[in-house]
Amino acid sequence: MPTRNLSPIPILTYHQIAQAQPKGAAYRSLSVAPADFSKQMQWLSRLGFQGLSMTALLPYLQGDRVGKVFGITFDDGYLNNLVNAAPVMQRLGFSSTCYVVSQRLGKSNIWDLETGIAQTPLMDAPQLRQWQAMGQEVGAHSRTHARLLKLDSHSAREEIAGSKSDLESLLGMAVNHFCYPYGEYGTEHVAMALESGYQTSTTTQRSRCLAGEAFLQLPRVPVVRRTTRPGLWFKLATVYEDRRRK
């Protein structure tokens, strides 16, 4: 069903909430310093915004509720999200969705080895439960962070549907939201997400969520190391990100 939100709704994308690796390190921009994250969330709260998980955001995307809201998502399931981000959000009454790689819990981001990104611990099962106990949500990000476009249909379905079943068995509750690894997907993967029972799927397409967005191909707004608070407001409140849509 297309969304009916009357005003654009941004869904923020974070990866690691940690100090960046030294200069020259691969993709160091994907690490937002804990102090910067805290200041961003506090500032948005003072401006009257409410940060929400995908489940809490859904009524706004559907047009059933209106308000000054934005989504908060974290990709991959890093332990530093629990340590450095969850307490900030809990204190402010914000919720978020962390998309985790279901067969890499308690390990590291080994899918990044070929790109030279530093290995960082991922949350294990008890830590995921702690994340939930702090008012945060778990979403699925495939079983192994595979490139779906390089897989046959059977393997892709295992990655998409299997991550949902893995996490639901582990956590004892529904996992209704998915994020395509690397932002790569085809129409067949959207169909698989629908068949698997996901309510939403997010992408790396840049834009706020505009009226008429497909729930299983939602765009997001990236937040990186150099994103300032005024820059973040610009991303949320203007057409800046919408114009970067490809």
C-alpha cells in the first residue's frame, strides 16, 4: 500500500556510533562520534522532533497519525550502538530500529574485509535483548550481509526470509522490518520481502519519505561523521535530500 503521509518524513541512517578510525581508513565517515550523536538527538528533541523506530513510525507513514517525527535506523548491529546510542535515546524517550545480520551475531563485520573496513564487534543475542529492553527495536539485515543481486533466487530468499525466522526464534517476537544489504536489490527481492511478511524495507536511496512511497522500498537520510547539527536540520526540514534521489 502506498504511503499517505501529508508531509515528508525523514528516516535517518547511522552505522557506527564510535570514534572514527585514523585518517585514511576506509569508510571512516560511517562512524559518528558518541558526543556528536548525543548532541544531534538532544538538539532535535529541543526542536520538538520525536525519534521513532520503524514500527512506531509506520502510522505516520500511513497517514494515520501526524506529528513532528523522524525515523532512526542503524545498519549492521554494532555493539557500539548499544553502548553509545541506546542510553541517549532511552533518556530522550526516542526509539529506533537496528537492522542486524542474523548469522553474524556476536562476531564482527566480516563482510567488510575485502574493502579494508576495520573489524568491529557486533551485538550478540543477550545484547540484542538488552537493546530491546532499552526500548529499541530489532530489524533484519539478511543472514550474512550478502549481495542479493549476486545470488540465485533460492539463496536470496534464504537471506531475506531466513533472517526474519532466525531473529524471531531467537527473540520470541515478530521482526517486521528489513533493510537491503548494501542497498542493492531487484524487483524480485521486493517481492520476497513481501512474501516473508515484512511491513517495511529500507534502502540506501537518498530522500525523505514522500507521499506515495512503497513501504518495501523506503528511502533514507544518511548521517555521517561530518554531519553538523545545522546540516542535519537541513536534511530533515528541506528538500536537500529529496533532490539527491536517483
